[in-house]
Amino acid sequence: MAVAETKAIASSRRWESGVVLRDCLLAALVAAVLFVPILGVRTEWIGGANITLRYRWPAVIIACAVVFVGRLLLHLLIWNRSTAIAPVFAPLSRPLANLELGKYLGPVVLLCALVLPFLPFSDRYVMDVSILIATYVMLGWGLQVVVGLAGLLDLGYVAFYAVGAYSYALLAYYFGFSFWICLPLAGILAACWGLILGFPVLRLRGDYLAIVTLAFGEIIRLVLLNWHEFTGGPNGISNVPRPTFFGIPFTRTEEGFAATFGLEYSNLHRLIFLYYLAIALALVTFYVTNRLRGLPIGRAWEALREDEVACRSLGLNTTNTKLTAFAIGAMFGGFAGSFFATKQGFISPESFNFLESATILAIVVLGGMSSQLGVVLAAVVMVGGLEALRQLYFLKLVFGQDFDPSQLRMLLFGTAMVLVMLWRPRGLVSTREATVFLKEKKKVSADLVGQGHG
């Protein structure tokens, strides 16, 4: 009997392995059919009206191999955890962070951020990317109020980002206000637009709410694009005033920052100041949102996310709860937009398209809908990792010298979303501290945190 059972088990495993291998080969074949016209054939202009075709079969082979290996890993790690190889990768499926990890990793990340400008490799490019990451962290923490805490799916968050940027640019252009005066005004104006969006969507949930917020973001962008007399239309607004260090500009003059403090002039001085300003604004966002979560309004947001019907049954005013979530989230988006305008010195409607909303929402979802640390990690991966593609010059040896590695940005963006949704459907950091606890803090499992229905 034992021999017969052993043979049966071995036969079953061979049959299962054959099914898996056949499925992976079929996926690679489908990928080949799709990638041949996309990657394998390329038209090139050779002068005049002559066009020739260039075939890139190595690129197709590599793409099919990636699909085959990815499909195989899905079978081994996710779809069939009983295989012998699955326990080897079991640690990969554990939560990325818990209370203890967040307790020590948070201060380490903050310390690294504070000393980054003084490291030997911190040049202009590194500082620009770091400022961009800090901006997206601030946007992610602001959107987390709406999506992560209140459970309201917002696909038009970039509209408040645009309102903050244009508020600062127009107030500085027409009235000569400084950045420090425009910063709170931009947040207030963005919060007002959050209330304007909140009132019409009080009765909407889920997909309907997502569609309306998406339409709101597009309406704002089209208004900015077509109101040429006020916003500059597609030409945007240039020469946006830059912030000063307590009234000291970052110029070469005798009144400039370098001359005032006896330093040699460098363009990095302004970037370092903007970097620390972005870090300060992000920390303010973190502190306020973290404190709000422990207040009654924060617990009302979480109750709304878990079950709106139960929230109403408890006597909570869901109207005020939703409006405060939209307004506070929009306010932080306005702060980030104001900072973006002063950092770039130029804004246009093309800077606030739907892709920006998708990126911010992806940062919140991938990081963990209720995790502050997860937003930071996701922003570093999504923004810093995709910017690092520009440095992968060795890919030109495979795809040709005319290939731009940054063209893979959206492909990797979608791939990362699919993999994380399969591997970590609750985000990279799915556990968090309980808002209210008795005697001792305990981490809240991902299964106990509702995603909300909007």
C-alpha cells in the first residue's frame, strides 16, 4: 500500500508539474504573439520618403522569458503554496513591517533623509529626485485621509494639487504675495474646492464616486487649459517667484544667501533649502494626519470606512464626516501644489493630468491604506525606482542605442501594481497600530482593516 501511495503521489506531482509547465509555455506563446508587433518590429526613417523595418528578436525573446518566469513564480508562490519550493520563499510573503519594524525603521528613514544633502553622492540630480519623492510622500499622506481613513475612492486628487499650484502662482503674480503668505491661502482655497466636490457626491459610493471624482479632476484641468486670460492656458505661468530664506534670496548678489553667510555661491543651496522645506511640510502633514486619526473625527472616518450604515446607526453625521475628509485631504494637496509651483518656477495644465492622480493613488494603495510608513516606502519605490530607470544604460545593448530606458516606466508601473495586488493585496505595510486600545497597544491585522466601499 505504501509503495502504491508513493507512486500515486509522484504521478500526481508529475501531472501537476506538467500542467504548470504547459500553462507557462502557453503564457509565453501569447506574449510572443503580442510582443512581436510591439517590440520585434520597428520602423526607421532612412531619408526622404524611405522607411525600413528593423527586427529586434532578442527583445522579444527576453520579454517572453520574463513572462514565462513570472508565470512560473505565480504558480509556485501564490497559486500553489503546497509545492516543495514554496516554503523557500515563504519569508517573502510575510508582512513587510509590523509595530517593531515601524518603531525603528521610521526614525532611521528620517535620519537618512536629514543627512542626505551632505553625503558625497548628493548632486543636483539626487536632490531633485529627493524633493520629488518628498512631494509625493506629502501628497500620499494627504490622500490617505480620504482613501485610507475615510474609505472614499478619489481619482481626482490631482485637482487639489493643481488648485494649490495655481493659487500660489496667481496670487504671487497679481498681488505680489510671498510664498509664506500664499502657502496657507493655497491650502484654504484647495480645502474650499474639496467641500465643493464633497457636497454633490455625498450619496455616491464605490465606482460611482470614483467616476465623479475623476470627472472633477478633468474639469479642473480643462478649465485651466481653456481659461487663457486668467491661467495662461496651455502656455502656463512662468517666472513663478521662488521662496527666500527669511527674506534672503538665493542669488549671486551681495544680498544673496551665499554672500550673507560667507559661503561660495552654489546652485545647490537653493535645492537644499527646498529639500528641507519639503521634508518639513511632509512632517507637518504626517503629524496632523496622525493626530487627527486619534481624535473623534479620525475614529468617525474609520467607522465610515468600515460600514457607513452602522456609522449612521450610531448617530454619526456622515455628511460632516465625508466633507471634513475631503476638505482636509484637499488642503494638504494644496500645500503640495504650492510647493511644486515655487520649486518648478513654471506650471501648466499638463503637469496635472490623470496620470498624477493614478500615481498618488498607487502610492497609497501599494504602501498600505492605513500605513504612514508604507506611503514613504511606496513613494521611494514608485518615484525613485522609476527615475532610476534612466540610469540603466546597459538596456541599450539589448534594445538598441535609440532605446530610452524610461520608456519602460508605465510597463513597470502596471507590473508592480499587478504583483503587489497578488502578493500583498492590502499593501506593503498592512498592519498598523490600533487607534483606540485597552492597557496595551496591539497591531491590527490586515484582515481586520476594512477597505471601505466609498
